[in-house]
Amino acid sequence: MVRRGMASTVLHALGGYGGAVPKNGEPVEYQVGERTVRVSSPDKVYFPERGITKRQVAEYYLAVAEPLLAAVGERPTTLKRYPDGVTGEYFYAKRLPKGAPPWVETARITFPSGRTADEVCPTEPAVLLWAANLGTFDFHPWPVRRSDVDRPDELRVDVDPSDETGFDDAVRVAQTVREVLDDAGLMGYPKTSGGRGVHVRVRIRPEWDFIAVRHAVIALGREVERRLPKLATIAWWKEERQGRVFLDYNQAARDRTIASAWSVRGTLRATVSTPVTWEQLAEVHPDDFDVFTVPQWYAEHGDPHAALESEAFGLETLLEWYARDERDHGLGEMPYPPDYPKMPGEPKRVQPSKARPE
């Protein structure tokens, strides 16, 4: 078992390489539980600005394997891969890569188009290291478990600053998200996005489909906007946001994901999306958390999201708000992303400034 601790001590915790220290450039083998996982080209530089190598990214993921697996385990997970490092091209791997070991398990998912795919479903720490060897920085888990891939058990709120706003503004909006969640009888857990934004996670009962969960996020976003009209918005079209912080409700749509807690992000600093408490959120900065610092942070603070699994909440109040807004204020469905098929009740999917008059 990978224990909590610093990246510099993880090899000791895992029993080392199981042999002589390899020469520069030669593959490295790690014993992770019952698995032997090979990391090729360990000295390849992935983050040139800071000289961070593939080996250091791999060992970072070993250091945080326990809480990361709590965030992605048993979930179909898209791998955001940077095979040539942060300055190269990246892609989202939504299907099990060819040549994967037989112990890498999958979950079958259905895309909005109706097509299906067998996506990686992490079940043990070795899978995380295997993925890191493929150049995976971010793990993007679906908000479902593979036991029921059509009913989310996690509501996610993506607080995304505009070009005119920053992390401090995102924190202020996130604190209002917390207040609205509390009024709706739910408990949220914040994390840095790894960029300038904030993500809030809520454990929910898997009783609603993706459409209902998205409606719940829309209702929540509308209430946040009412309380912070000059700072927050859920307007899909950028021309309508007026530089405000965007609550991206479409991240709750099927096949839309956010980077998991503990994921390395594709930034020049190798920042990490890091769970924090609400009190810590007001005190930290995204650049505080990176491949070098997060293992020590975890060793000292543990997993601030550990209690997330202790209680699952219902969406009844948020869905009542959605129905109220539709009935009393004429606020119904909102636009989906452009790659989605036309959805029931959806308004015209065109920028307001380009819409033809009726």
C-alpha cells in the first residue's frame, strides 16, 4: 500500500526499485502492491521551466496515490496525456489504450452521440503509475461509478474566472456557492483547479440522471448570480458575461469532466489541483501547490476531502428551485456545448449578437 508521505521517501515506502539504481535514461521499475510497473525514459523533461522530469511526475503520483484513488477509483476516467511534456501537444484518451496490462480495468460509457467506449477505470495505485508512464498529467473522472454510469453520485461546480478577474474573485464566488449549497441542504468540498479557478464537489445520491443534475447546477448558479450580480454569472455566451466569474454549468453535462483532486495540471509550474478546507481556501494561492510541494502538504494535512464519502445528499431543493425559475421567471433550459445533439427544450444555440430576429 502506498502510504501518505513525501515524494522523496516514496521509493522507500514501496521497497525501492527492487534492484540496482538504473543509469540515466534507462527504464525504472516500481513495485506497487502486487504489480511491477515500468516507467520508460524517466529523465525526459516534462516541465522545462522547472526541470521536472517524467520520473518526478510518476513519483508524485505514487506519493498521493491513496487520496487520488479515493477521487477517481471505480470511476470511468479520461486521461489527459502530454507525451512530449507540457510544451507539446496533448490529447484526451477516452478509450483504453492498446497494449494496456490486463489488470487495468475499464467501464463502458455512452457519449452524447450514443456511441460507447471502454474507458480506463482505476481500481488500484498501479493504474495511476501506468497512466503516468503514458504521459498522463490530469485524471478526468466522470461523476459516476461504474456500477451505474448513467446516474451521477457527484455534483461539481466549476468556478471559472474571466480574463478580468482572478483567483481571489473565484474564491469569493465559491464562498457564495457554499452558502447556497448550505441553504439547499448540501455540503460542498472545495479544491483549487490548478489554474485560477475553484472546483466544489458535493456527494449526492445516485438517483438522478445527467439532465437533472445539470438542472440542479443551473439552479444553484442562478441563485449565486442573484446574490453576486456584479461578480458572478452563468451566461453561456462570453459576450454576455461582462467580465464576471463564470459558473460553468455545462461541466455537469454527460461526458464533461473536470480534473480530479490531486491531478497535475498542464501549466508551466506543474501546479496541482489540490483539496483544501473552506478556511484554507481564503489563505492559499494556486501556485502554492505543485509537484514538489503537494506531497509535503498531504503529509502534514491529510486529505481535506476524506469526509466527502461520509454522507450523500439529495437534489430535491435545487430541482424545486429550477422548476420555480421556469414557472415564475421563464428561466428554463440553457444552451449545451456545440458538439452535443440538440437537446429537449434547449434554446437556439447561437450567440445573441448573431441571432436573427424572430
